[in-house]
Amino acid sequence: MAIRTPCPAPRDERDTARRAATRLLFSRARPDALFCADDLIAVGAMRALADLQLRVPEDVAVVGMDDTELARISSPALSSVSLGSAERARLAANLLLDRLKDPTLAPRHRTVAPFIVVRESSGGPREVSR
């Protein structure tokens, strides 16, 4: 018995993003920047731009979301909005541990502000390997 997942595989998501970006880039008013829902989609969009002989960021800037490892290793390096995943995980773990120590503690809310990591894909400086 085969089990099918409703979630697209990463390659499917990248290819879907590539096709959508291609359609958008052939529209009457071509954008000068793309803000993508995640880094994988942004890399698919950059591939579509390359296929169309458009340069990133000179012709179209691209920004992703999540600041994954993919953002750092893509070429050009992808500017991305970081959602502070490590900080959110640390805060969640601390809140959980506090609650386990004292179940009567009132619920607490914490906020982690997103921030943009500017790299080459939006015209930022080239990253230097360390």
C-alpha cells in the first residue's frame, strides 16, 4: 500500500516557485524585486531569473524567509528574513522548564523580533568565508 503525502517535496516546491516566477517575470510590469515565502522558493525564483538571463540583484532583487543554510550557500548568497529560530527555541524550552518546575505559573508570552540578513541577492555585500 502506497502512502502519499499532501506536502510537496522540496524539489517540487522549488520547481513550482521557478514556474511561478517565470510567469510573473513575463507579465507586463516586471517586478524589480521578489519577496518569497521561504528560502527554498527564493532559490527557485533565482533559478528562473538565471534561466531568463536576468541577473540577481542587478535586474531583480530576491529576498527569502527563514534564513536557512540554503540562504548562505546559494549563489548569489540569498538575503533572508530571520525569524530567530534558535532564540525562539531557547525561550520555549525555558518557559517549558519553568512550567514543569512550577505548574501554577501563569502563562507568559515572549516575542522574538524578526530581522533581515542582507546578502548579495538584494545588493548587499558579498559574504566572506571564515
